[in-house]
Amino acid sequence: MVIKNKIDSISRNLSYRLRRLKIANKTIQGASFFIRGRAIIVFYLIAFGLLASGIVNALLEGGSISTSLPILPGYVLQSNAEVVLWGSYIFAGLFGLQLINRGTKQAVKGRSTTGFITMGLVLLLMGMLIGFFVYAVKGN
């Protein structure tokens, strides 16, 4: 009976110290916060970008046309290269707007504000140029 009480006392003491340490608990909490917070946002943005760029149309109808053109004329059919171009148009615009937003925050001052706004405008302009180029080629 004395040995059992001693073993129980040691196990309670160890479990108390491990709970107090909370190394494993913090690691699990940090990973679950990342999975719940950031990963869902990133997944949503990627899914939104792919659907907005026309991945479904390209997968259903783009492979049926055998042509060497990367951009198919007309607005009905869409190739895989167009999905990449429309996706880069969307993501460059979104990232440019995010940089402009970060540059206008009060915490960021000086040269970094100008750099964020400048890079954001450059990315936004590049995205718009890609979009207008694809739109012009498809319209002819």
C-alpha cells in the first residue's frame, strides 16, 4: 500500500508539473490558431482567385479545342494559359491593394510608407495591364 501511494504521489506531481509547464498545450494552441485563422483565409483567397479566373470553364471546355494559341479568341472558350493570366491579374491586383492598405497605416512611417504605396500602385497597374491585354486579345 505504501508503494502504491508513493507511485500515485509521483505521478500526480509529474502531471501537475507538466500541466504547469504547458509546452505541449501552447504548441497545440498555436497550431490550431494558425489552422483556424490563416490557413482558412489563404484557402479562401486561392479558391476565390481560381474560380474567378475561370478554372472550371478551362477544365470543361478548354481541352476540347486543339490549337496552338495560348489565348483562345472569343469569350466562350478558355485555355489553361488564360486561367494563369487571369489569376495573375487578380492576385497582382489584390496584393497591390494590400500593399497600398499597409502603406496607409499610421504605424508605418517614412520611406516604407512611400515604398508600400509605390509598390502597390505598380502591382495594381501591372495586374490591370495583364487584364486589359487578355481582354483585348479575346475581343478580336
